[in-house]
Amino acid sequence: MAVGSGLQLKSPREIDTMARGGAILAATHAFVKTHVQPGVSTGELDRLAEQFIRDHAGAEPAFKGLYGFPGAVCISVNEEIVHGIPSNKRILNSGDIVSVDIGVKFEGMFTDAAITHPVGVIDEVTQRLLEVTERSLAAGIAAATTDNHVGDIGAAIQAVVETAGFSIVRELVGHGVGFAPHEEIQIPNYGKAKRGKKLVAGLTIAIEPMVNVGTAKTRTLGDKWTVVTLDGKRSAHFEHTIAVTDAGPRVLTVV
């Protein structure tokens, strides 16, 4: 249902439906992870993910054809932040990192989650990048309570990232999700506590820190999709769909 604040709130039943779709999404991530290894192409990972999703009755990949996107999932390697187009020509090598961003539509409701995987053995800075980004996501989720505002989520993420010496991408943000892959409210990964819209029970959002080793600045490649770091240094991306509830944040994209 829509409310006067412009937020698209979900009923408990709708949230439960999202959680069922989110469990399929989480299982897809676990399945893809088993295939992330040197020598595999991003095109192959895309096909595996799409088939896994479609093997679940009522589920389909949410990103396939969305705004004209050609893949079933977004797969971004190393300095690619988000929206990487899967390709049979893009082969993963040991030492790479690969961000897999998956959306699932299940019984009319949408969920969204991303994980950045190491490929083989990665260097120490890259390992720390993954750990800090995942930790910042956890901090953002913990701040998604009914006594907080949108700014509290961003402030929590920003504190973790900048304390570690990394930078937060500012041109790209989290968002509302549920009735559509992207809903009106934006969830920046930076901000000030108690600023922005009040978080209310029934709000469902995708929280997704994108963290760079170097500059926070970005550019978009000629394919009009792939967003990369301006300095060519690496970026990591972790994301969950959560519901704000009176009992605290509920992560919907877990098994």
C-alpha cells in the first residue's frame, strides 16, 4: 500500500512473500559461489544463475531485460563497481574479485542482493576491502530501525568504511524494493544520523554499500552500463533486502 509520505509500505503477507523469494535469491548466490573459480566466464555464471532461479516455481530473474539490460544478473570484476554485463569473453583469473548482483521476482514481489567473491587467492588489501564492505552492510542493516531515519543507515555504513581508509561511492545508492525492482526512496551509503525520512514498519529497502580502495569517483563505460572506479582501483559491493519492522530489521535475502 502507498501512504502519504510517498513510502510504499508492505503488509506482513507481502513481506513474507518477499522472504520466500529472497530465500531463492540467497540459494542462487550460494550456488553461484560454488562456480566462482579461475577459468570460468562471467557469461557462464550468468547462465547458471538464471537457470537456478527459473528452476524454482514462481521465480524469475528480475534484471533480465530491465531497462534493456541484456543479462540475467549483473557481474562486475575488479574495478567494475556495478552493472557489469556478463560475457563469454570475460574470464576470471586467480586474484580477481567478482561482484554478483541478483534480483528475483517471485509471485509478483521483488528482492535484490549482491555479494563480492574472491577468485582463488587474493591480496591482503583486497581481502580487507571485502571484509570492511560486508561489515559496513551489517552496520547499515542494524541501523534500519523504527526509531531511526534514512541518514542513520548511511552514517553507520560511512563510519565503518572511512575508519578503514576506504571510500564510499556516492553516485549510486540503495533503494526501495518490493512491488518493483526499484522504488522511490533512496538509501545513500553516507549521511548524518537523524536526517532524512523516518524509517517506518513495512518499509522494504535494499541496502548496498559500494566501497572503493581509492577514489570514490566513478565513470560509466561505453557499453552505457558498466560503472567503474575513476582511478582503476578495486571496488566491492554487498547488498541485502531488508524489511523495517517493529521488532527490528528483518533480512529477507537469506535462506
